[in-house]
Amino acid sequence: MPITNYDVGRSCEYCSRPVPLGSVVCLDCGKSAVTGVADIEGLFGKTEDRPEIGHPRAIDITIHSLNRELFQARLTLPVTVGRSRAAVLVVDDPLISRAHARLDGVRGSLIVTDLESSNGTYLNSARIGNSVVVIGDEFEIGNTVIEVIGIED
């Protein structure tokens, strides 16, 4: 599904391409599009309402495919998930796009973003564009389920 609702005048500070309204990462280069306090407050609430914590640096995950645990891993953020060898987490699943999803740490939160994949990214069974992820959440891409079991600040 193409995204057509672009925030007028907002562009990626890295590649200068337009960034869709509400996105936390640039869909072209994958860099964080959340750059200012106004962006953060719009996504996660007022800064003073949250405890001050650092960016998540790593995550611990369990990978399941067709109800079978495959492996556990600790990955340093950011993480791109896909079939391509260019992805940090390469998953051999025909229902996963070459660059399917991205995990990134933004202002104390872990964010998962669908990279305009063909079959979508689901967080706890709901299709998402991008969303905050917490320990215990599961996101599904194709026949693969990735469970977040730890987040390191």
C-alpha cells in the first residue's frame, strides 16, 4: 500500500526525500526521521510525562517460524529484517520482502517500522506502519514471529 499523505515541507535530514506523516524512519534510507522534541512529543507524549532514559542500544529476540522456535539472538540497533543479504537479520521466508521491517531505538523507545513490505508487518496480530514495541510483544512478518524478550538501554 503506497503512502501518499506526506507532511508538507518535512524531509529526511540524511537523504532529503519526503517523509510520510507519522513515520519514525525515512522509508528511503531507513534513518530515524524523529529529530526534534515536537516529533517525539507528537509520537510519545510530552517529554516531562516520561522518565528520562537513553536510546535502546540492543534487543534480545526469539525467532519462531510455523510455531517452532528457531533461535534466540542479541542484536545491536538499528536492525533491518528481510530476505536480502543486506539485512541485519536475514530470514528465509518467501512471504518476507527483501527489506521488510526495521527496528530502531528512539528517545527511550523501541520502534518497529514496516518498510512498505508486500505482506505487511503485524504487532500482536494488528497490522502496523510503525509502532512502539515493549518486552513481550511479538511482531509477525510472513510466517515468522519475532518476540522481543529484552531491551538494553
